[in-house]
Amino acid sequence: MRRWLTSQTMQQSVFVGPALLVYAAIMVLPLLLGIYYSFSDWNGVSSHIDWVGLKNYKTIFTDDPGFGRSFWFTARFTVSVVIISNAIGFAIAYVLSKPLKTRNMLRTVFFMPNVLGGLLLGFIWQFIFTRSFSAIGQATDIGFFNLSWLGTEATAFWALVIVSVWQGAGYLMVIYIAGLTNVPSDMLEAASIDGATGMQTLRHIVLPLIMPAVTICLFLSISWAFKSFDLNFSLTQGGPYKSTESVAMNIYYEAFKSNRYGLGTAKAVIFFVVVTVITMIQLSMTKKKEVEM
């Protein structure tokens, strides 16, 4: 009995078991139920559920152009946000990793937008785009501020990108700073002595050594951008004319507004598979470029 109490299996059961049960209850079980409902015509309310097989999936690929349009928007949005937010986050981190007197204050300032929730952030920027920018445009006659930022498809898309980058770049900055601080200073000094330029040092020494941070930042930014909902919902509500409707918003409207829960969960399953494949490819590609110090 005493041997069993001190065994590794017992210790794992005591310390990991409760967390595993909670994870299964709030993550695994809803996922399995969602897969089951995707093969039904359940409306999300009634107790009667009819099994329809692959009908929902056939409907998505043949009779639902809105889902394809939202997927195309989400793909373009994700690519733009991932590239710009990581570039800006790394640039800020690279500058603030230098011995500046105000770097701690600047790190706090750049990180603060991430503290705000997506809904609140969307309403704040909606006021900025519709009221503040127009007032500045009237006062200065600068074309950038006179644009109808939420009124056209192109400007609404870039408005969402701007706000998403503004919110997420600070968080990525923190991760990049952690990676940059772990780069051995003697390697940088050796490169400087050998006559390497700043760009050569950045490309051949710094970037390879911070690839673990790049892997994490790419994974997080891809996940955030693909699952974007609250910012779209509060800033544009998918408009104008559903041109900025993300996949998450399309699933929400399908399941909870149109009461087609089976079709909505089928879309969610497809979305889950696509995001999983993309993130696995990203992780495998960036992991291969990591080097050991």
C-alpha cells in the first residue's frame, strides 16, 4: 500500500488527474459533441435531433458562398496581421533591448493595448475612425484621415488589420525581448570584431538564435487572427455587406442567429481542421530552423 502511494502513477494521478478531468470537461467533451452535432440537423433548442450524415458538409461546399467568402477574408486578414504584427513586434523589441533609459516605460506603453478586451477595443476604435479621424481630416485636409475607414470593403479590411496589429504587437514584443536577452553577448562582440555589419549580425546570428521565440509568436499570431471574432463584431459587425465577416462570425450567425446549429458546428469542424493543419505546418517549418546555443 505504501509503495503504491509513493509510486509515480499515484503522484501523476493526484497532481495531474484533476486538471485532466477539467480539461476533458471543458475542451474535449464539447469538441466531440460538436463533431456529433455536425452530422445532424439540430437547431440548438429542441430535444429532437435527426441524423443527416454528410448533408451539412455538402451544403457548405456547394450551396453556401458566404462561408467561402468569409474564409477568403479570414485568410487575407491572417496573413496581413501575422506578417505586420510580427515585424513591428520584433522591431520594437530589438530597439527596446538596447540600453535605453526609457525602455521600461516604453515596454509598458506598447504592451498596454493587449490588456484591453476586443469588444472594448473595437468600440474605441470605431469612435476614432468615425469621429476623430474625420475631425483631424477636416482640420488638416490630409487624405488619410478623410477616408471612409468603415464604409468601404478595402478600408474596413485595413482598419481591422491596423487595430489587430496595434493590440497584438506589444504582446509579441515581450516574447521577442525574452528571446533577444538570451542571445550571448560574446557572440555579438565577436561578430563586431570580425567586421560584421548590424544587418549581417541580425540575419546570421540574432535571428537563428531567437527562432524559438519566432515559433511561439507565429503560432500565437496565427491562432489569434484566425479566431478573430470580438474585434470584427464590435468594429464592423462584418460589414460593409459582409465583406469583413470572419469565419468565427459566420459560424456564430449560422448557429445562434439562424438556429442551424448542425450546419454551424459542421463549419466549425472544417475550420478546426484547417487551422490545425496550418499551425502544424508552421510549427514543423520553424522548428527545423531552430538552433541550439
